Amino acid sequence: MSERITRAQIPMEEMGITPGSACQGCGAALAARLAFKALGPNVIRHGVPCCPDTVTKTPQIGTVFEGGGALLTGTSRGLKAIGREDVLAVGFFGDGGTYDIGFQGLSAAAERNENILVITKDNEAYMNTGNQRSGATPKYATTSTNPVGPKSRGKEQPKKNIPFIFAAHYVPYVATASVAFPEDLIAKVNYAKTITGFRIIIIQSPCPVGWRFEPEKTIEIARAGVQAGIWPLFEIQNGHDFKLNYKPKELKPVTEYLKPQARFRHMTEAEIAEVQEDTTSKWQSLIQSDEMGKVLI
Amino acid sequence: MVGNKAAATACKLARVQVASAFPITPQTTITQYLSEMHANAEWDFDFVNVEGELSSQVVVQGASRIGARTFTCTSGPGLLYMHHPMQTTGSGRLPVVMAVVHRSYKGMQPDHSDLMSQEWTGWGHWYVEHAQEVLDSILMAYKVAEDPRIRIPIAVGYDGYVLSYTAEPVEIPDQALVDEWLPPNKPIPEVLPDKVNKATFGRGFGGEADPQVPWKVHHDAILKIEEVHQEVMDSFEKTFGRRYGNAMIEPYMMDDVDVAIIAMGTIAGTCKAAVEKMQKEGKKVGLIKLRSYIPFPVKDFQEWSKKLDAIAVVDRSICPGKGGPVYQRLRETLYDMKKRPLTLQFHAGLGGKEVRVRDFELIGDKTLKAVKSKKVEEPVTWV
Ligand SMILES: Cc1ncc(C[n+]2csc(CCOP(=O)(O)OP(=O)(O)O)c2C)c(N)n1
């Protein structure tokens, strides 16, 4: 499990080269900035189509949208073949490249326990193509393919529980992180660097354009999501050992997270109450798992 | 040795470092041979048993980018499934070698529709006739693909069942000779983070000064395969004592003939027997076995056309609504010639339909008849 760090321990050196093509207030650009700071120079970064186009000081390899898991596999095996196992193959993919079109290849790479690190910036929709729904979009969110109308209340289904799905592959390390908790995020990348095998860190990355809030509110909204228990911060090792990294005495109400985002603006009191109830009950089981130190998968 | 064993043996001889594949009939046994060879540590390589062909293509793409020598293989539907990343392997100029064990679009039996349908992916496409040629061509494919003038992936196609699962005598070259003839692949250092570099590979964002340039460079590199392939064939013969025509084509009994039949793959072997029989009967018909479909042997066919009255093209695939690819490619190749031989299109062996010696005799007779009457009465024949 990761070891707590202080803000002063966040590396000073930037690995990202700005500007990329990110919008103002882009959570994903921040996720890249923090993650690659922690990763340092000895990595090859892998990308598949997604936004934003962050440029790092390290070489970058890309492939087809659906190919992230297999590309990392190929690089990692290739590095072994040429005797360069010191170099880490890192993927930086969107939620579409992780939860949806890229899932098959990543699931297979997880099952084979490939020696790779996947970092997913989860902005809960296909933002690059204009905010269409993904398997990561939460219930009731409007997207450009879930408009609200007489037959629609936004997305009908809940968000896929991707960290637990990967944990159920019994891989060495699965973690969630948030751009609003940089020390926790960096601590998790630091830890991931010290182990081998399949590792995945899913980073909550608010998108002002898609979620429809003012760009200066990115961190506020990310923090509210974590504090409300909608985006819990945790780690799972070997599909078994569990640790909740952020445990407030009391969760903030989900309205603090939902209200500032226009993608949830249409929600009724009853719908908000449903989200609240769902969040609270999931939080209960996370607390229980944390007390036991394990998840039952 | 069966064709699929010849392919796996070629991997061993080439000291492939990373192989990846997903089983599909009639390629399946290659994955099993490679798994056995891996389990028995026959040489130092990694075999990645993936969950689908798309991933096998992307795995070798990644490993090849790092500089490892890579191999993959598939058939029919598996090839169609990896179409998307084949294009990125091609555009990436990655010297991957792939065995395509032909299986028809329609049904399980062999025809060339699988590999023919991939002609836009930016690979070299070779078609071979027998198990020895499978082994030899895979070795040559590495030498051509990895040549700094080329850096283009190459698909070596051979017919399923009749070749994949049929045993023939195969001479296995001496490992030490292969090692000397085929030195290890060289990595591209820029892909490693040894110095600060923000080099980007395999992602096209557009924005080049002239977005046509990558297309032109890719096209020119593939055309260059012709010259390098011929050099490699010469050096292969010098080292191992075998050769296949001039690499692009293999003319068979083409002295003093009026008619050539163009055929590819295993049925070229059947055609050899037919040509022998026909020439004994005084019919002036020979065979030009087409080995390299991409790049196409333009110069060779233009030269041959000067000496021939008619060419019969046997296409073992068809683009529905468009026609036989080799026939069409040949006709455009001959368009600029002052004297053009007659050309006849024969569709044969589609969906695995057997093509017999007497079918080739019929093809020969029909073409001779056209020569005699100086006219093609029936340009398209379904054999
Ligand atoms: C095979 C394929 N299908 C569709 C696309 C179009 N496309 C490019 S990026 C993208 C969405 C990316 O979404 P996500 O992975 O969530 O990343 P984000 O843009 O939100 O960061 C889509 C649909 C593509 N490039 N390739």
C-alpha cells in the first residue's frame, strides 16, 4: 500500500510540457501533470485516442483506440527482450479507452499480469469527440448522447465499478485517486513504481466543458466528489487487501457535488435522494472492507 | 513437415524474440507449436497468448517498436479482425512478419480473399506455394522487412489445409548459417527514454506541413521492396542453395510459349503439372507464379508481355462487384505497352473449391483458342 507523503515531497520537476491542447480547468491535464511528475523520466508513455494531448518529456507511443492493453504488453515484452526492464511501460488512457472499447485488451493484460502501469483519467464521458456517454458516465448525468427529454432523464445506468472489476482479476495493484488530493495521487504512483505486474490507477478528472461548470471550480468539484463518497479513494492489492485512504467522520451530502454541475441540473429531489442513498450504502460497505482490511471478491 | 510447422520452425531459425497469436483454423497449430517450443525453451523468446487477433497484432507492434524481432500469424476472420492495427503497424513502418494461413471469407476452406482484402494496410504481401517456400520466405521476409531502406511489415500467405496441415519434405537450414545471414534486428534508440525526448510514435495528429507526405513515403518504401527482395533472394541462394524465381515472380517452363497462366499459392503447383502435360502435347503454355502481389512485379509483366500472345489470370479471390484483383492489376500494368497480349480472367479455387490439373488444361485451351482467333470471346470464366 502507498505511503503518505507531504506536499513538500511532491517532485518539483515537471515532466509535462505545456501547453498541450487542454481546455482551461482540464482535470485530465492535471492528472497527467501529477502522475508523470511522480513517474519521472524512465518511462515510455502510451496513448490511445482521447483528450487532451498532453506532451511529456518522455517518448510516447500510440496505437488504435482499442489497443491500449496490448500495446503496453508488446512494449513491456519488447523491453524485456532487449534487456531494458528498467524502463516502465505506462499507459495514460481515457475512460473510453479503459472501461469500454479498450476494456477487452486491458482485461486480458490484467489476467496475464503483464508488467505494466495503466493510468486512467476518468472524465466520465468521451470528451474528445464531444461528451458522449461512456461506461464511466454516472446515472442521471446528461451527455450529448443522453439529453434530457420526455423519454430521458439523462444516463439510465450506473457507472461501471471498474476498480473492482480490475481487482477481480487478482492483479497486484488497483487504486483510485483524485486531482484534488495530489499527495495521495503521487503516493500511489510512487508505490506502483516499486512493484511489478499489472497496476492500474484510476484518477477522477473533472471536465468543465462536459460536466458544465466554471473552469476555476475543477478542484472544488473533485474534492466535493471525494468528500461526498461518490469518488472514494482506495487501494486494492491482489484482489484482496483493501485500504480506504480518505475517511471523513461524516460524508458531505451528494448535493454539494451534484449541484454545481449543470450535467445534473435537471435532477429531481427524489433522484438526488436515490443517489444519496446509493452512495451512503456503498460507502458503508467500503468502511466495512476497510475495517477488515480486505474485500471479498 | 507440415506448412504450419515450417512456419514455426522459421521463427526459431530467425530467433524471433516476441511472438503473439490467437488460434483460428487453419493457423491454430502454429500457436501450439510456438507454445511447445516456448515451454521446451527451444530458444529464448516470449510467446504472448492473447485474447484475440486485434491484440496479437498490437502486441507485436509494441514489441517491434522497441526493436524486438516479432512474429504473428492468423487466418481469414482473424485477419479481418486485426485490420485496424495492421494499418498502424504499416504506417509505423514496423518490420513485423506475419504468416497468413489463407481461409476464405465465405467458409473455412482456403482462398486468397483474406489477405487480398488487406491491400490498403501498407504491408508487403507475398504468396507462397509449398512448405519449403513457407520456411524460406519467412526468413527472407525478416531480411527484407528489417532492411533500413524498407522497414515495412510483410505478410507471407499460404493456403490453409493443403499446405498448413499437409506434410512435405522440408530442408531445415543450418542455424549457424541463418544466424550469420540474418543478424539481429536493431532497435530505434529514440523510443527509449535515455535522453529527454518527446518523440511521438504511432500517433498521427495531422498538422504536418504536407499531410500527403507520410502517404508518399510509405508508398515509395513499399515499391522499394522489389529491389531489396531480389537482392535478398540472390544472397539466400548463395547461402542456402535455393531460390524462387527472381523473388517477385517464378516463371515455370516459360521458354518458347505463346501463353502464360498466372497463378498464386498452392494451385501454382497444380498448374506446374498441367503445364508439363500441355507442353508434352505441343501446347505452348507456361506458368508465371506470382509471389509478390504488393509490390506488384510491374517491370516483369511488362517485359513478359512483349513475348506473349495471351495471359490467363487465375484469381483465387474476388472483390464482389469489382472483380479479380490480380487480373485488374495486370491489365493496368499492361495498359501502356505498345503491343498488349490478350488477357483472360479465370475465377478458380474460391471458397476452397478444388482446382485440378484438368482445370488448368481447360484454362490453357481456352486461352490458346483466343490466341488462334485473335479475340477473347468470353473474358471471364468461373472454373
Ligand atoms: C476505433 C475508434 N473509434 C472511435 C474513435 C473516435 N474517438 C476518438 S477519441 C474518442 C473518445 C475518447 O474518450 P475517452 O477514452 O473517455 O477519453 P477522453 O477524450 O474523455 O479523455 C472517440 C470516440 C476512434 N479514434 N477510434
